[in-house]
Amino acid sequence: MLSSLAALALSAQLPAFAGPGDPGHSHGSEYSAGQPGDPKKPARIVLVTMRETQEGKMIYEPSKLDVKRGEQIRFIITNAGEIPHEFVLASEEDNLKHAEMMKKFPEMEHDDPNSKTIQPKKKAEIVWRFSKAGTFEFACLIPGHREAGMIGNIGVK
């Protein structure tokens, strides 16, 4: 049974696609957490599962990751939950700004080099090269999901 928060989040989902060029949504060629990887080059595979819990939380497993600067990661992301979720890789600052925009455009879906909206029981991949040192995050920016705990941290040294 879905929590009221999960049910509310589900009711906000409308079919749509938002890519670069949609209102207030443009990445240009700059990304705060590095750059898109090269799928033809070797990469460490990291499996990430997103789901809701019985207690109404929304989580990523794992929720922490350490990588080396310059390392390329192939994220294989599975939505094991009952509602759509996202994986948006950026700095906390960028994700918080984007989360505010998502409140205005809750139907927005992502299919960008650093972000994917993934439907229930589906998978997606992101190949990413962490060219910058620092602390970054992956988060679900669907309104209410981040607040329900759907956030992970990446340390790049």
C-alpha cells in the first residue's frame, strides 16, 4: 500500500517529455558534477536501485558512493518501486534549484546525459565521467520525493 506522500507524488505524474529548450530547462554544455562519459570506454559499473519503503520513505540503494577524479562510472539504475522516480546527478545547489523548477512543472520528465526519469519496474543507464573533485549528489526531483529521502551522495577525490 502506498503512503499518502507516494500517492500524492503519483497523482502529479502526467505523461510529458522535457528536454533542453523547455521552459526554464536547459543544461547547455556545462554540468556541475563532471561530464557525460564515453560508452565505448571502460567504466566501473554501479548498480543503483530506487524504491519506496513500507514507512513511506523513498530511497536509493546504495545512497553513498566514492569515486576517483577522472573515473568513469556506468550507472545501471533500476526503479523497483511502484511509481516513477528520477536519478539526477549534479551539485546539491543545482539540484535544489532544479527541484524548485520541478514544483512549477511537475510533469517534466528527464532523459539527459546526467538525468533520467524511470518508470516503475524499468531500468536506465547513465555513463558519467567525474572530471571534478568535490561532493555531488543524485536525487529524485519529482515534487515530494527528495523530501521523502530520495537523495544520495558521491564523494570525488
